[in-house]
Amino acid sequence: MATLLDYCSLVRSKNAGPFTLTFDFMCRDEHTYRALVETGFLSRELFAGLFGADEGQVLVVNHPLALAVKVSLPRPIVQGDLRDSDCYAGQQYAPLMAMKLPELC
């Protein structure tokens, strides 16, 4: 089985304002971009489950010209709240890194 790093040259999470969490998945080439999109791994269901969001509030956007996928959703905790353990949201991608995807063909 493969991981996201077999498909992507860059995986990151960050804030898109104090209320929105966003993820960027940038692929090495067109082949790996198409393969990643075809797996269906980066789904609304996955992110809703991981971050307790409503599926209807999760936005998955494929950017074929940039060989990238962007996922945005409401932050589970507003940035700067006393319970916010990751103010810049730079560590939110970590649970995704150990998940298994189909091998690249």
C-alpha cells in the first residue's frame, strides 16, 4: 500500500482565516495527480469524519493545471480560542500521512 507521500511532493495544512482550515496536496506530475484523484481518497467524507465537520461544509477542489487538490472546511476550534492547540493549523495534516492508499500504477 502507498501513502500520500507516494503521490504528493507537498502536503500541508494551514488556516484560511480564523474559521477555516485548508489542506493542499501537490502532486509530482500529471500521472500521480490523476492517480490520486481517481482513488477518491481525498473525499468530503474523510475530512468530515476526521475533523467533525458536516460533509456539506467540506469543499474539495481539484486543480488539474496545478496538479493539486485543495480541501477546505470549518476549523473544529476557532483560531486563537483557549482550546486551540494548533494556532496556525500547520499540524492538522499529520493524521492523513499514515493512511494507506492504493499503490501507484
